[in-house]
Amino acid sequence: MVFLRRYLIPRLIQYVLVIVFGVTVVFLIPRLAPTDPIASTIAQIRSQGSYLDPATVDQFIEDLTELYGLRGSLWEQYIALWMRLLRGDLGVSFFQFPTPVIVLIGRALPWTVGLLLTTTVLGWLIGNILGGLAGYFSRHKWSQALDILAMLIRPLPYYILALALLLLLGYVVRWFPIAGGTSIGMRPSWTWTFIWDVLRHSFLPALSLVILGGTLWFQTMKLVVQNVNAEDFVQYAKLGGVEEGKIVFRYVIRNALLPQVTGLGLALGQIFSGALITEIVFSYPGLGMLLYNAVITGDYNLIMGITLFSIVAITTAILIIDLVYPLFDPRVRYR
Amino acid sequence: MRGKVLPVMSLLAALSLLVSCGRGPTVTPAAGVTPPGTPLVSPATPAPDVLGVLPREETLIVAQLTGRVGTPDDFNEWVGWKWRDRGMQQLMNEPLWSVDFATGKIINGLAAGDPIYSEDFKKVTIPLRKGVAWSDGVPFTAADVVFTVETLIKHEGFNAHAFFAENVERVYAPDDYTVVFELKQPNSRFHTTFLDRWGSTWIMPKHIFEKVEDPVKFKFNPPVGTGPYKLHSYDPAGYWTVWERREDWDKSPTGILFGEPKPKYIVFQAFANEGAKILAQLTHQLDAVDLSAEGLKAALAQGRTNRAYQKTFPWVVNNDPCITGITFNTAKPPYDNPEVRWALLLAIDIVEYEAQAVDGMATLSPIHVPSLGPYIDYYIKPMQEWLKEFTLDLGNGETFKPYDPEAPRRLAEYAKSRGYAIPDDPAFISRAFGFGWYKYAPDVAEKLLIKNGFSRDAEGKWRLPDGKPWRIEVISRSDMSHLEFKNAAAAVQQWKKFGIDAVHVPSDNVSALTQNGEYDVSGNWPAFEPWGAGPDLYRVLDPFNSAYVRPIGQLTQGHTSRWSSPEMDDVIKRLRETDPTKTEQVVAIGLEGLKILVREMPGIPTFGYIGFISWDEHYWTNWPGAENPYTQPYTHWGPFKYMTPFLQPTGR
């Protein structure tokens, strides 16, 4: 009961408040920006010199205002937004009218989640295992070699690393495709051919993310482990003759993992924002480009839809971390 | 320090290695060695992996200009924006007429001839082509046209709803191949809504749309068209669309007019960055692409089978019907003053300007239409004498003639200094660099500004008439390869040199800012584009109509300069009352309009739009290059369909 009153309920209230606040901010910011979804639509229709009779533009603006649901005051639009959200309706995209936002997100989400979930977890596992071992055995040569490698990779801007992989493995040796999520003409199906095709196209984007993400986890884990290793209780265990494997995994790495678990939770929550640069370099489908295009075209509903996913994902991740933290850290449980 | 230097040097070494390694494989096919992974197949071999299920030797792959399709499963192009350059406007649809700017011709598609207007321009009759069928085999008739217009009028969600609702009183078909429009008010250019110039009003298949409950929300998937290709497949993620040649291609206007399209499949592929486009082309996975200037140079340098529109300098497509330059917001002071606008023009050294913008590759134009085939003879040459005599009043009885017919020669000298081979032939220089521009006269610009109350401070910086520092923000798109960006950047450099605090402000939001009038100066085109064929300048001049001007903060209907004048209104009125097919009268009025624009200079025309096309001739040849411009060269324009019968497979 105390746990509910002092720990769970405040966090649930905080969870709801953060979502309401986030939705409100995301509702306001695009409307305060000079971006105009109607101007963007008209500009795109007029692109490359296409003709839109100037005499009928006023009427067209009226029609679009009606279609996009942009009539009424800011307050009326805000209320209408909550009414829609509570019904589970994210509205239609303005720029990709009349496609529902949920359809656009549903189309991009599997690519983003498939790629980023896998690479985030893989990068975390590889980075933490290697970082943990390299931190504990920091005087070994292999540990120092890994450290130098990480120091070389880590300062590379992600764009350059991704481009280098694309050039090397996509163009020079040509083992992997240089663009897209699937081969041209390939129809989606649950066949081995299609799955293999998707995996081949995902390999380079995934590799670039795992390399960079894994290096980051490696370096942080190594530092944390080195700090923990210098703690009195570890020294005491060593002097007391505790088996080294036990010291490494039960004493050092377990303690060092606490901030890493928090980091993993947040990283998983951020998946829903997409990976814009990865999508640009590898012409890979996903939420990043969808969100970028929504922002520059003033597609309010689409911005709201994607960021809502992101807000809910991150706040949920934080909530889950808060709730499971006592399992990892007895000190929290005792408080 | 060493910790920072080491990674950077390693990176540079690695990239150098990659680039040097990368050069080898692109040129080896001629030596008889197959580069690893190259999709080089003989006709007998199965399709390579990179093309999924399509045989490469029968497939043409082109880059999609507007990028990844946001609505991949939706082909209802009458509503909103549907990425119609994914092949819909080029291969699936036939318009009533098409503009071909390379030949200067209007091509009859679904129409069998010119529109016939009544004397009061309140009725127009359009003859339709016989023998055309939709891609599902149903014959195309006038009933489809009538149905389309009636449907567009009925539903507000269609883009063209307002146009047809405000213009059409009645539409009917006296027979299967004639359609008649009765208009609510005189409109001598009504038919141009059906004239494809990178888009038009397309015709709906009545037999499909009449069964649909809500045609605005209808996805029209699979689509049915009258063009020579039908949809084969598309990427649900929006990166590619594949079109397959119709078995009954001879029932499409393209087939009837020009014969069988050669590629069996045509793929439109989107890339999220230019590097990927170049790599795809160097590995023969992309046959035609529009690049930036730098991208084209890289592709030509590295690809042995690559070619540009012109085989030698300046390489580019320089017959595009669009004029680029600078636009002033004439609703805001001091840009509401034509003498200030002229002063800013005279502060530009056009050779330096064009050198910075496009390395001297574009054709200058002193007027608000480009130096393009038909416009040279209709407007640019006839205006030469007038331009030479055109005089600015500098005050105190002093005058100045700003026109400089020698500007193209100066530009040619610049190109020579860059090492390009430029013939001294005046005809070549006029074709490549134009017929003239304006003098670089900062001293005259200074006099004009002082005449209007401007002054310089102790450091030589210009101040406004109220004594405040003069700061010009020039906005443009943020895409550095776009000519709006390049014009804006070049203008800023020129004006800085002249002593103005000019800054370039690239923005992804430029369309909203310019249409709402929230800017000073922009890299927007200084005038709307003409049709690209024929002498009619209605499309250039009408956007300057005073009826379209809106206060700052409201979306403008017309040109973003928000400039208008009673004199121009009169020109537009007379043009409206003139049959567009009466060349002599149309040209005479057009000349009047262009002279007003030069005098008032609401925007500075600099050079014609140039396209940086790169074609790979590994699989397909006979592209419509400058030596054989049988049609316009772009794969994103509607008449691309008319190129397909002329492309030749290499048999690789």
C-alpha cells in the first residue's frame, strides 16, 4: 500500500501529465512557426511550373482550409484535437491528403522499429559486454587495442561513417545494395526471398548504427567498470579471495550496469523518433524522413501523430525503468 | 591535440583509399572485365538480384525528381499532391495536349487538334482523338471528358474544383469525339488547364469513377490510364514505382503518334541523397538522373558510359522554359521603388554573379522570359533595339543606358579562362551565353540611391533614407544545388561588395514566407514560366494582375513580388481578349508586357534554368541530347512518354 501511494501513483500521475504537456507543446509549436500547410500544398502543386489558375487560388485556399480542419480558433482546434485523440483518431495528413496519419505511421514504423530495436539492443549488448571486460581487464593488450579502436571510431561523424560503409561495401566490393529497403520490383510477402532481400538492404544501415552505438556503450561501460573496480568492496572481495569470475559478473558488471540499463530504456524510447541521417544516407524507409517532411511542410497532424508516439514511448520507457529499478538496485527498494 | 589529429587523418586516408578504389570498377566494362556486382547481364542470363524480378536489358531506370512517394498506394492525382512524377504524368496519363519546349511544339495527345473558341471566348470546342483506349481496354470517348469536368465541379476536395466551378457553365458531348464547354465568362485560355506543362487536368476513366461513392477519397489503385504504360508494382515504402508497357500500346496516343515504346519496364526510383544517385549510376543501376552541377561533374568524370545533355561545355540543359533570378517584395519599402530595384541590378557584375552561381554554364536573359528557342525570335531579338535605347533617369538631367549586348562575350571570356573550349563563333556565344544583359555600373547605382535619399556611412556602408543601416535578407530554399539558392547567394555577394549589409537566409519554409509576403528579397523566379512552346505570354504576365495582389500576411494569388500596375492590367486585359493562336497580335502585346517589366524590374531576370542531366548509355542510347533534341530531355516531364519510342537498347 505504501508502495502504491508513495511510489506507483505519483509516477503514474507524472506519466499522464508529461503526455498532456507534450501533446500541448507539439500542438502549439508548429502553429507558432511560419510554416503554412496550405502554402506548402499550393507550392507543391505549382512545383516545376505547374499551373494553378491565379483567379481561383482564393477559393482553393478556402477549400483546403475546410478539408484540413483548420477553421476555428486555436482553442477550438485544441479541443478538437483532444476529442480526436481520445477516440484514437490522429486525423489525416495534409500533405499526403487524404491518407490517415495512422496509416503513414503504420507504414514507416515497422522499418524504423525493425532496424532501431535490433541495432539498439545489439549495440548495447556488444558494447556493454566488451566494455565491461575491457574495463576490468584494462591492462591487457586486447583491451587497450579495443580502446584505441573505439577512440578512432567514436569521433567520426555518423554521416561519414555511414558514407564510408556505403562506399566500401556497397560500391567498391558491392556486397550490399546502395539504396532502398527492398529491391526494385520485389513485392512484399512472407517468403524467404523477400525476407532475405529486406535483410540485405538493412545490413549496411544496421552495421553503421551498431558500430557507432556499440562504441558509445563500450566506452561508457568501460569507464564505469573501471570506477566500480576501484571501489572498496571490490578490493575487499579480491583480498578475500573471491573467485575472479564472480567478482567480474556479480560485483563489478552488475553494479556498473545500473546506469546502462537506464540508458537502454531511454534509447529504446527514442526509437520512435526515427533515424533521419541513416534514412538519408541509405535511402532507407522510416519515421525520420516522414517527420522531417511533416515539419517542413507544416503537416500538423502528422507531426502530432509521430511525436505522440515518441512522447508516449519515452515516458513509458521512463515509467518502466522507474518501476523495474528496484529489482536491479536494492537501495531503491529499501527507500 | 594528437588525440584529435589521429582520427581525422585516419578518416581522410580511409576515404582517399575508398575514392581511389572506387574509380576502377566503373570503367572496366570496356576492357572486358565484369566489375564485381555490376548488374551487367547478357540477354540470356536471368535478371540480376539488384533488379528483383525485372530483366535489366528491357528495363529503363530513372530517378524520381520529387523523391520518395508519401502516398505510394494512392494514384488519385486529382486530389492534393500525389508525387505524380513517379510515372503518372509521364507514362500512365495522356493529356489533351503537351508542351515540348525542346521542339517548341504543342503535341496533340487525347485531343485531335487545336481548341476552337467562339468569338466572345464563352464557348470552346475540342476535337478528340479516335482509336484511343484506356489501359483496361475500354475505349476513350468524349463522355470521359464530360464526366471528369462534372465530377470536378461536384466535389470541393479536388484541386481543380474551384477552376471548373468558376469557369464552366455547361459541358457536353455532341458526339463521341467532340466536347463543348460553355463558359460563365469569357476565357481565351480556358483550354490551357488541359495543356500538360509539368501537370494539367487529366481525364478520369468514367467507367471506373462513376462506380465510386467518394471520388475524393478514392485511391484509384490500380490506376487506369490512356498512356502507353500501366502500373506493374510499387514499393509500399515509396522508393520505387515500376511501369510495364501496355500490350495494346498502339491504343495510346504515344503509340499512335510515335510507335512502340522500347523499354518494356520503366522504373522510377527515389534516392534520399545525391551520393546514392551517383553511385547507382556508376554501377549502371540508374539510366537517367538530374543532378547538381557538382554531381554532374563527378558522374561525368567517373563514368565512362555517362553523358550530359551537351557533350561538351557547358554540358547542361539550357533550353528550359524557366527564367531564374531575384524577386523583390515590392509591397515593402525600399523595394517598392523601381529606382532602388534598378540600383540593385546595376550593382551586379553578371559575369562574377554567374561564375559564382553556375560556373558560367547558363544562358543570360535581360528580360522576363528565358533565352529559349521560340522566345529568342519572338521576343529577345525584337527587343534588342529597344533595350539598347532604354534609358534611366539619374536626376540632375543625367541619364544612363544600362543595356550591355557584350555581356555574353564577357561571360565567354570567363569560361575560356576556366579552361573550357569556347568557339569564337557569335552564333555559338549567343546560343550558349545569350544576347545581352546589363552593365556593371556601381557608380550609376550609387547615383540612383543618392537620388532616392540613401547615403553611405563613414565606412562606406549604405544607409536607408531614414538613416538606419540598410540590411537586405535574401531568402531562398535551403537546397544548395537549387538555382534559387545559387541566385540568392550570388546576389548577396554582389551587394555586399557594393557596401550593403546583405545576408543569405536559406529556409525550408520559403514557399510560405514568399507567398505570404514575409520577406525582403528572394531567390524566387522573377516571373512565372511561359508555356515553353508558342509565343503566348499570358502565363508570364497574368500573375502580375492587380486583382491577385493581397496584403502582406495573406497568401498571394499571383507573383510573389506582389507587383502590379494599371498599365500591366491593361496589357493582361488585351491579351485575354486575344485569340492565343493569333501569333502576331499575341507577340505584340507580349512585347509591351515585357517592356513594362524591364522598366519596373519587380524582379531581376538573370539566366535561364539549367538542368544537370546525366544519362548512362550502358543499357540505353539515343537520348535527346543537344545534338538531336527530338523531344525535351527530362524524364520527369509529361512528354517523357514521347521519348520512349526513340530510346535504343544497347543489347547488353
